[in-house]
Amino acid sequence: MTSPDELLALARDIALEAGELARRRREEGVTVAATKSALADIVTEADREVEALIRARLDAARPGDAFLGEESGADGREADITWVVDPIDGTVNYAYGLPEWAVSIAAVAGSADPAEWEALAGVVYCPATGDVFAASREGGAWLGERRIRTNAEVGPAGGLIATGFGYDPATHAAALDQLARVMPIARDIRRAGAASLDLAAVAAGRHDAYYERGLNPWDHAAGALLVAEAGGIVSGAPGDRPGKAMTIAASPGIYDRLVEVLDF
Ligand code: LIP
């Protein structure tokens, strides 16, 4: 069986190549190819091209593995390892020319079901900043060569808490009600627009917590491993795995308070 660190080395190499392609396409100008689940949910030609590159590199290196990508879906293979990929997480930021977008690649044991998989390795690469966040199971979480950990404690002013809003306008009223309940425990709120980078920020102590409803497996597969390996707590609703219903990632010093105000 390939070790998590070997899977991580492959994921990192591919993420760097994919991120460079995405960065070049951004400089050349971005074309929206289609909308998906809602008018605001766009896919660019670069999303599709970058995912095709990642898929080709993984197929060449590990032809027996399975694949689940945001743009091309699941290949339906039965395999010991499944690669869960968001080629450009933060697509809207990418299309507008904002820097908060990332290549997110994770390797999981078992199926591509967040309720069942065991995350083994994950990389979140932000070409705009050069930040390479990486984690392997029981290997810790890293930013470049530096080991990262969630914040040891949350100050008296409250937590720096990130969140996001889904593409479906029908979900926004409930999300705003939830945000109103969170504000009393927050020093401030951040909304960066890329779940993988929000999760990486929790792992690196740049956020105290992050929560969002409606995430897809590829949005959180790598970032959730980063947070867990950095000493944070990752869940869906309490006792559940992260998923569509809810994703929560927090330093231990604020997790319980956040769960309480989210009021499941
Ligand atoms: C995005 C997430 C973000 C969420 C957006 C969207 P995409 O993923 O990273 O956190 O708020 O609605 O789901 O579509 O850019 O890959």
C-alpha cells in the first residue's frame, strides 16, 4: 500500500503544475464556459482544462486509482484510493481576478463519500500567494516547510470566523440568520470565497473557525485533513462528518461555542 507521504508528494507535484496552468490562463483572460447549479455557479474553460491535466497526471502515475472531480464527476471505479479534486476552488474569485483561489487535491482511502472515506493526503495550493498547504495522515499539517497548528486559544474579543454562502439565493436568508447568531462570539467575520483556503487558514491559525453549508466533497476533502492534522476539530453537525448539511472547522478553543450558536 502506498504511504500517505508518497501520495502527498504526488499530489503536491501535480498541484504545483496545475496551479501554474491556471495562473497562466488567468493572465491570458478567463472565459466562462457555463453555469451549473445556479446562475452564480459558473465554470470556466480553465476549470475544465486544469482538471483534465490533473486527471491525466494521476492516471499516468496511478492508473488503478479512482477519481472524483468537480467538473468531470466520478469515474465510478472501485479502488483502494480515490482522488478528490477541485481544480480551481474559488472559481468566482478566479473569474473576477481576485487572488483567493486554489488547487485542491486529496487522496482518500475507500469511496469518494465524505461520510465514509479516510483522508490520507491533501494539498491546497494558492498560486497568487505561493502558499502550499499540505498534510498527510499522522504526518502533520504544513505550510511550505513550516509546521502549522490551529490557534491554541481564542482571545477575549472573540474568534475570527470565516463562512460562505451557497450559490442558491434561496439559501441566503437562513445563512444570514445563522450569521446573526454567530456574530456575538466573533471578533469579526471573513468571507474569502474558497472553502479550501478557509480550511487551510484555520489549520494555519489565520482563522479561529470556519463553517459553511452546502459544500461539495471536493471543496473540503483536502482542507479538512489540514485542520485535523493541525490539531483542529472538523465536523458536520456535531457527531457527523463534514458534508452538504454543514462543515465546521475550528480550533478547540472555540468549537463548542460555535456549535452552540449554530443551533442545529
Ligand atoms: C466555492 C467554495 C466556497 C463557497 C462557494 C463555492 P467553487 O467552491 O469554495 O466556499 O462559498 O459557494 O462552493 O464553486 O469555487 O469550487
